Amino acid sequence: MQYSSSKPLHTRFIPLIFLVTAFACQPKEKSAADWSISLKDDVTFLASDDLEGRKTGTEGEKKAAQYIVNRFTNIGLKPAGTEEFYQQYEVTPSQNPHEMPKVGKGGDSLTIKSKNVIGYIDNPGEEMIIIGAHYDHLGYGGVSSLFRSDTAQVHNGADDNASGVAVMMQLAERLKAKKMNKDVLFIAFSGEEEGLWGSNYFAKNSTVDLGKVTAMINLDMVGRLDEQRGLAIHGVGTSPSWPDMINKANTDSLQLVFRESGVGPSDHTSFYLQDLPVLHFFTGQHSDYHKPSDDAEKLNYDGMVKVAEMIERIATSLDEGDKLAFTKTKDESSDTPRFTVSLGVVPDYLFSGKGMRIDGISEGKPAQAAGLQKGDIVVKLGDNEVVDMMSYMKALSAFEKGNETTVVVKRGNEELQVPLKFF
């Protein structure tokens, strides 16, 4: 049967033309490889030598802030700072070691000016989810550097924390494309390395109503997911809803290590102290931490995609559920033993077995002198059994410089007893 119509021939094809044109204009859905490339592009810029380590208040940090503003704008976020996307603040460092810096107060020759970068997705609901990451780093090193050299070198901070900023921006893009009810606020914090300056200032001078916030998710050092696929999540005790929600979101079977406390050395602490449920995602310590060698080519971008996908699922659950209940947690840092000596190792904070597994050895320190190796598991230090990080630190607190003892480590299938001197 032939198709016939009373319409002129040229009009019969107009709907088809519109259909083809509309289909062609649909944005192509990104693959995992596309998302990985996007993350690498962001980290490569933020961790480039041109930004000179993004130290708080420097020109390099300002370039990083402008880059984040451009990304927020292109994604389609709305500004939520006090000056468009920026929330400016000042800090006057204390010259007295017994006094805290004055965050939000300036007028001094030592005053440092910096800014948080804040944007949001405006959804219909009244409640809000916050996702944050700090974008500053150490510049050319300084007192927080673990690099020992007579020559200052740029500390690019690819994992710490260009990785967290890149994942945060990817989440902004992912969640902008979803139909959600709750608003989602994205904050790139400055001054984290100096003492949580930016998040402290925001939490006390918020540009949004914190009473409407259901939870805060913090991304700090999420670029080194290794072959064990270990992911530490801090703050799990800050709401009774977290464990079940997180486990359901773990569809990629990552090896999760839960930490209860809402207090830790990153920006989620500032929000926990405002009685908000928090989570902090962290793929683990490594030997490049706070050194010039923390570079972009060492990150696992496919692993960062997995972290982003998991947080996207958690954000979706938060959006679909009621506002989370908040619970206070024990401040684990208050129980940390004080010690005056160091073994000179990088602990594997994701290790969940018995003992303290070594993830890196520092040069010129007692562990290297004793012949300890990466992968060794410390099970005894002197007369003290070591079953986890806390018992390891308690064991260290029993020693002073000049003391000699023995350390027992598991190396593969062997158990070795090694003489050790603290110096």
C-alpha cells in the first residue's frame, strides 16, 4: 500500500526533521571514561606548578578560586556567596602559640585575605544538602611539609585536595542533571591547611539557613583508591541513618572502613560542631602526603569516579528521605595519647586487620634505620601489643628519645623481631 496524504509533500517531513534535530541536540550521556577524563582535567589544572601550591591568600589560590567559579557557572549553579560566588573573609594569625588565630578579623599587617567559593542547585524543596572540599594547599611547603630539603619546592597537592574539589565539581554536574527536591550547596573551602579557617568562617557566618541542612558531605583526599579498594568514611556515628544508607549505596563493593567521630582534621568538623550530621570521605594516607611528589599523574581517576558515583547515590537517598537525626559522637582525638618520639612511618589508615600496617617509610628515621619495610605490620612495640592505631600510639607514648627497644612485625608469612632506637 502506498502512503498518501492530502498535505503537500514538503510538509510531510517537517515533524521528522524536528524529531531528528531534537534527538541530535540531546546531550550525550557521559561514560565512566568521560567522567574520568573530566576529573583528570580538573586536577591537572588545580595541581599545576602555575598555581604554586594554592597556599591560602596567594595568587595561586586566587587562580584556583576563579577556575572553580568558571566550572560552577558552566555547570549552571547559582551563586550563594556574599559577593556572587565568593564569600570573602580575613584571618589574623596569632603570634602567641597559646592563642588561636582571629578568623573573620583583619586590620593587621599579618592579616591574610581569602575566600570560599559557594554555588548551589536551586530545587523546589526547603531542605538542603551540603557537599564541600578544600581547595587550598601548602604553597612551597612551610611547617606542615613532610619534605626535607634546603630548596623550597612547589607542593601541588593533587590528592590533597585537588582530588576532592574535582569530585565535588563532578557531583555538581551529576546532580544538576537529576530531578531532585532538596537544594544542593557546593562549597570550595579555603584555609583548611591553616586550621579549617574557611569552613569555620562559613559555619559561623553561613550564607544559607543551617537549620534547613540535612547533612554535610566532605571530600578530602579521595584520589588514591588502591587495588584493595579501601575507602574510609568518617562521621558515621553522627546520624543513626548513615550505616544503612552508606551500605546500600556501596553497589561497587568498595572496602569500607567506618569511623564514628564527627571530629577530625578536615572541614566536616566545622559542621559537626553546628550539630549537623556529617560524612568525610578519604581514600587513605600515602608516602606523597604533604610533599612535592603529590602530583596529578599519581591519582586513580577511575577510582575517583567510583567515589563520586557512591556519593551520588547517598545524595539521592538524602533527597528522597526525611531530614536526618543528629547524634553526638565521642571525640576520638581527645583520647589520642601524647608522644614525643616517632617511628618515622606512614600508617595505613585503611588497614582493618590486627596491628598497624606500614604504608610508607620516611628517610632518616628510626624505622628506616631498623630495616622496616612498606607492608610490614607492627604487632608489638616493646612490651606493648599493637592491635590497631590507638594501641600503636599508646605504645609510642611510653618511649622517649634515646630509648632502645624491639619491634615485632609481620612480613608476609614471617614474624620478625627487630631492634629499634628512637632518635
